[in-house]
Amino acid sequence: MDLAGSIFVAIAGQSALPGLGASDVDDNAEFRATEGGLAAALVKAFGIDPRDRVAVIAPARDALRLSLSRRTGLVRGRFTPAAGERPLGFSGAVLQSQAHIGGFFLGRKESGTITIAPDDTPGAP
């Protein structure tokens, strides 16, 4: 099992997630949920502005919602894995030294992982 940790320090005027570029066609961040009984990984592009406000650029049936606290570096949200299934909540934390957010969700029979990372490749989720 690999583990990672990082001290979180809020920096005035900057996003809690280091490495974010300017918004582009697919905005500037990528959400990825894997394992946890999902039929396939959920990969979604979205944007995080310098004040840590989050905007999903293509809302869909997955109903991804998330919030990022710039004071604590904690993330919470939910998504719907497939039509007719109940939404799954997730939690995570900014790992500033690793320049991403790591977290987990509880599926019906097993846990899964979420990662959120800067994405500065236009058009590539």
C-alpha cells in the first residue's frame, strides 16, 4: 500500500490546489473516480478558479458536484455512478507537495478512490 501525506498551507490569492493553469476548452482540472464497484472509471473535466470556486463544464447524468475549502484544503462532493443508482459521496484532501487531491468514496460493496489534478491539456479530459 502506498501512502502520501502533505502539510496544507493556505496561500492568500492562490487556489488551494497548486499547479492550476488558466481555464481553457476543458477548463483546468480533472476529476477521476475508480474502483469501488464502478463499471468504468468516471473522468470529468471541470474548472477551479483562484478563489477555489468549482464549475463543472459539461453537467451530465453523473451529476458531479464538489466543493473545495481554501481554508482547510478539504474536498467534499458526490456523483451518480450510473442511471438509476443512488449518488455516492466522496471526501478528500489537497496534497500540496504532490500537486493533487486524493480521496475516497464508499461504493455498495467496496471503497474506491478519487483523484483531482490540474489539467492543462486543451480538449483532453
